[in-house]
Amino acid sequence: MYKNRYRARHGSPPRDRSLRNLTTRELMDQFSDWLICQRYSRTTYAVYNRVVGKFCQFWGRRPLSAVTHLDVRAFLIESSRRDLSADILHRHLWALRCFFDFLCMGGVVDENAPRLIRPRPVVRPLPRTLSEQNVKKLIRAAGSVRNRAIFELFYATGCRVSELVNIRIEDVDFAKKTIRIRGKGRERRVLFGTAAKKALFAYLRGRRSGFLFQAQPLIQTGCVSWNGTCWAGYWFDYTDRTGHPLNRCVALGPRRMTRAEAWRKFKRLVPSPDKGHIRRPRPLTRSGIAQLFKLAAFKAGLGRVTSHQLRHSFATHMIDRGADIRHVQQLLGHASLDTTMKYTSVTSTPVANVYRQSHPRS
């Protein structure tokens, strides 16, 4: 969609005339609501809103109808001065194309200026994968029953990290060993094996509801510091009848007291700072899982390993063992077969077999 063809033909947009009278801030709010109605993912929603906010700040108070492709190019050049990668610049351009599509449909602009820009294609490197032996090392270095279940399920299903953190126990069918996954605006079912099933049973211990993987509950221990007059202890008091935590402080002693002595006195005066705190279960976050992979990879001596590399390893090992590329596409949740075909460049088993059969000195 480059131009508003209805306006060119009839002179005015068919609906949403009110958008033409809105301020830039109000248009941004309307665009945010439109992304929700279009069922964009939470990550895409956050990224597109952030990019549009940066562009509107760059553009200032001038009307958006005056934006040309040269102005969009100037914004991308200004953004690239921070040494942003090519992928991030492409994401900036996709966000602006979506925003101007929305403005064009609402009759605010006559043409979609960002769609007149053609960026250079990004040459993507081949996916980094782990060997089967290194995957086993990573799982053995998990460190806890929960972490082992996370690594086992990543490797068994090949799901994305955003999909794994949203899995609920109600979505898991242990009898058929399948999980209903929601991601990229679609739903699909993935399979897992016996090893992942045993790891999940060992972690859940009979729990039947809630998020599959939960963060460790945070227990308040309080804080001791020198406030300029004396040693003092600070904590949140959750026992108040209002239901809101209150900041509490207690004096511990003069400056000649050591920090260790102040801590001992604080523990005598406030033996349980977390009393009354209702710890509700929280799902693991993406950053939390990234930290788990960082620690386990360091312990296993594998260097830098991410959850997406385990997804790449899942696909590559499946193809190595003779899985059909269409089945791998379905398990990974790829909309296009071309995305799955990149794993055929990583796997070496078919090429190695042909080489050994054909080369005279193999």
C-alpha cells in the first residue's frame, strides 16, 4: 500500500475521519490500540511502539502528512549512528511501514513513505548449533531439577523462549506427550519425549495448575546501612492491616559498631522481615532463562550458549536423523518452508554420505 487510492479517486477517506484531527500523541495511542486489535505479539507491540515514539520525537510538531521517504531515511541514518545492527534497522523500517499503513487507512497521509525505501538485504550467518554430546553436557550442568526440566523441554520441543515462558500445566498432555504452544500469533502442538517427561514429573511433584515454569519466590531479608547518624535497619512491613507494605526503620547502634554486629542486632529485633508477605507464583522471564543458560554453559565449558541455539540444535539433529523437512517446519512453527530450509545447510550427514559414496579417495 503506497498511496491512499480511495482519496485519490473520491477525494476523502471512507471512514475514520476523526483521525485527521488528532494530535501526534493521540495518533500514537490509536496505533497502539490498533496493534492490539490486530493481535500482534507482546514483543512486536512493544518494539513498534518504541520505534514510532522515537520517530515522532525526531519529527517534532510538524504534521505527519508532510513526511517523505527522505525524512524516513534521515531518521534511519540518525538511528544508525549508535552502531545499530542491520537487523535492528530493518525492524525500525518495518515498524514505520506498519505505522504509516495505519495512517494511510485512516486518511491521515496520502502515501506510505517508508515503503519507498528498499534496504539492503541482510546476509544471515548459518545457525550455530550444539553437538549431541554438548547438549548432554549442558543438561547435566543444569544445577537444579527445574533447570534440567527447562533444558530438556527446550531440546525436546524446539520451542522459542517466548513460547516456553507462557506454557501452563493445563496445556501439557502427559499421556500423549504433547504441549499446546502459543507463539507468533498462532497455536500448534509440539511433542516431547520420555526424558523430558521424567524431568517434568520430577520438577512438578504433583502440581496441576499454573505456569509450567515458575520463578523462585523472593524472600525479604531486610537491609542494614549507616545513615549518617547511626546504624539502621530497613525492611518492608507486610503485617499492616491496610494490606500495603510500609517502610520500617529501626536504630541499631553508634558508629563504633561493626556491620556484622549491626546485622546480628537487626536479626534479634526483626527475626522475620518477610512475615505476612504473600508470595504469589510468577512465571519465569526471558532474562531469567537467559541467565540460566549463561551459568550452565559456563559450568559445562561450552562458551556462550542461548536458548535459540538449542532450538537450532533440535532442528539440525532431527534432519540429521532423517526427519522430513515439512515435519520439522510444523514442529518449529515456521510459516514459510524457506525459513526451515536453512537447517539443511547446517546438517552434514546427507552431504557426508554422498561424499563417501562418490569420492574415489574418501
